[in-house]
Amino acid sequence: MNSRPVTAADALPPLANGHANATPPLGRGSLSVVLPVYNERDNLESLDAEIRRVLHAMGRPCEIIYVDDCSTDDSFAVLQRLAAEGEPTIPTIAARLNRNYGQTAAMSAGFELARGEIILPLDADGQNDPADIPRLVERLERDGVDVVSGWRRQRRDKTITRVLPSRIANWMIGRASGVKLHDYGCTLKAYRACYLKQLRLYGDMHRFIPLYLGILGAKVVEQEVNHRPRRAGVSKYGPSRIFKVLFDLFLIRFMTRYQTKPMHFFGQTAQAFLTATGLVFVFMVALKYGLVAAAFGVDWSPTFIETPLPGLAATFFLGAVMSIFFGILAEILIRVRFESNDARPYALAEVIASASPTPTTLEPEPKPENCPLNRS
């Protein structure tokens, strides 16, 4: 018998039309704590106990969602036990991906499973302090914002291979995006689910979630949080992360400024190529007719074929032409994306309408005598 992989939507209560439940059924002010897990067997039980103590004290409808990213240790066995032994007042879900997809995919699956109005992702290594959850939720509701991003001001893993890449990455993201946060890499954040569920996460997008939500109009603030030393296991991060961030920044820059108008980006590129073409051509002509020799005292007036300048000018011109064609292609793809998915390049925050007027029956205006509709 053939079987298909279980998706996050399969675990949600179905609606009458067969689709997964997209509304938070846990109640007003409910919380969903989401933890992506990869080889954290020795940290899970103590961390789960801490989270439950915090959630009990808050007295809100809540749930805990673990997503195992196909760990190679016994992490999922521990998660199964935690889900089976968890008390009914705090529902616990233990999900497992069918292969190692990465942290972004694990978080995305957890967000899809989440049923709370506020979603709080948390690292499973125990370095994020669950005691900060009430402060993040309070800031979210008190200030009327949509995202409260944790800031690990006092890092407890102060090694050159962890802190330096993190600081460089945060600086580059802030400069490129305009959304300046001290700590994009902190997993502990509080999100309003209505914003978070509008995202589709790919690649390593999890570190840029506040940025993408800011594009949708979400209000983003920072809150200092406690950071603890790792108690067991090994870190999954290293210096290579800075190169991944560097490559992602090109995409971020494009998405934040040219997502719905790619022709502007490629048009500016074509303009730069055309400018370079003109400069090379002018220099080539000036060199041939001795203008450069007269200006700089250089006794050399080569013909066009004696220098690589004609080839360089042609290359720049072809670059301009190709940029224009790439821009046209990108515009077509953008239109296909929005029209095929019935998507909108905007998000409405609020709509206020006046009361509907009472319908009035109007007599039809008489048609002119020579109107063709009067003829039988």
C-alpha cells in the first residue's frame, strides 16, 4: 500500500470544506510556542519543564509545538514521550520532517501547525530563556506592535566564531534592508499569527522574518532577552553563516525595493552599461585622433583595432540590451505570479465604510424615437 508524507496541514482540524483550519481555535490571547529541533536530545526535557512552568503562570490558552528536523540522535523519541505525557491543559505536538530540510523549513512547519493568536519560536538548545516569554507578549500587546524581536545583548557564547559573524551579519542586514535590529539571529521572538501566516518561508528566510513582515506593514520593535550558555550538545552555527547571509542580502535588496517593479532594477543596470559604453567609445575616439596624446603628452595614437576598447564597448552595449530583456522577462513573471495566484501587491490594514443607502427604484429613461431598440 502506498503512503504519502504527512504534511503540517494534516495535523490541523479540518473545516467543512476539507481545508485545514486557518483560524486560531485556542481562544483569545492564545499562545503557540514553536521549537525547531535538531540533535538536542539532552536539552529537551529540562527545557520543556521550564516552558510549561512559564505557560502555567501566564494562565492563557496555549500549546507547545516541536518540529524535529530529522535528528540523528534520539530527539524524536524524547519528543514523543513529552507529547504523550503532557498535561491536557497545554496541548503538545511532536512533528517530524521526513528528511533534514533545515531550520527554516522546521520553523515553517511549526508556524503552519500553530493555532494561537501569538506565535513564539524558541531554540531547542536551551540558550533562549522561556522566562522572557511573558515580557515579549506583554510588549506586543501593550505597545500594539506586531513583532517583538529578541535582542541577546549579553551573549553567553562569546567566541570569535559565533559573535563576530553574528555582528557582521546583523550590520549588513540592517544596512541593506533599512530595518535595523541589533540581533536578527535571535530565534526568540513574538509574532502576531495573522501576519506570520501570510509568509511562505524558503531557504534560510527564518532570520529575515521581521524584515519580510515589515514589508507587509508590520510594526517591529526590539526587546532585550536573557541569553544562557549551552548546557549540552554542540552548536550548529559557524563562520560559514556570514557567507550565506551575504548571498541572501542581494535577494533581500531586490525584494524590498523592486519586488513589484523589476524593470526599474534592470533598467538602472542597462543605464549603467550604456553609460560605460559611451565613456569607452569617447575615450576610444579621443585616443585615435590624438586628443589623449595632446592632453597628457603621450605620443601614441592607435587605431581602433590596436586596442581592446571596441570589444569592451560592444560588451557593455550587449550588457545593456540583455538587461532590458531580463527586465521584460521579470515583469512578465511578476504578472504571472500575481494573476495566477490571485495575489495582491498590498495588504489592507483596515477598511471603514459608510452605511449603505436605501435602494431607490428609478424609472428607465425613454428612448429616442429613432433608437434601434424601439424597432421590432
